[in-house]
Amino acid sequence: MKAAKLLAVFAVLGMVSFCVAQDAPKTLVGTVVKVDGANVTVKVADKEAVVPTKEVVVATDEKTAVTVDGKEAKVADLKAGMAVTVTPDTGTATKIVATTPKPVEK
């Protein structure tokens, strides 16, 4: 009896996890190449590549939330070389999270 209840609990947890994973929007991760008005060009890696190999132009609008180093920002504040995570991975970005690269120590 206990085994059946335990199995039922795991089944429910598995279904909840699956549903949550299905609802999570996909992201685009890469490096800013340039900003041209409302468009941000991002260098990203192909799924099978380790090194960034293609450029994707990301459209933004007035609703796109941008943060740079954890602070609220604007698309114009994005600079070449910043690491970015764009949500969603296609269409107009709703959120862009950017970080400034750390200076290389000599």
C-alpha cells in the first residue's frame, strides 16, 4: 500500500515538472556584436558548436526589459562584447539580461 502511494506521489511530481518545463520560454545566449536602433546583433553558438558561430538579429520594442549588471537599463546601453541572455529565443525580445565582461588580468 505504501509503495502504491509513493508511486502515485512520484507520478504527480513528474507530471508537474513536465508541465512547468513546457511553459518555460527558451532563451538565446551569446555576446553582443552591435546595437542598431531597436535591433541587437548577438553572436551565438550553433547547437553542435562550442565556439560562437552565427549572428542573430534580435528585435526589441518599448516593452523589452533590459538589465545590465543587475541594474535597469535601455537597449542603447548594451555594448559590443557584453554577454547576454535574451528571452524568448525567437521573435521580439521581452527581456535581455546583460553583463559587462570582466577586464583580463595581466
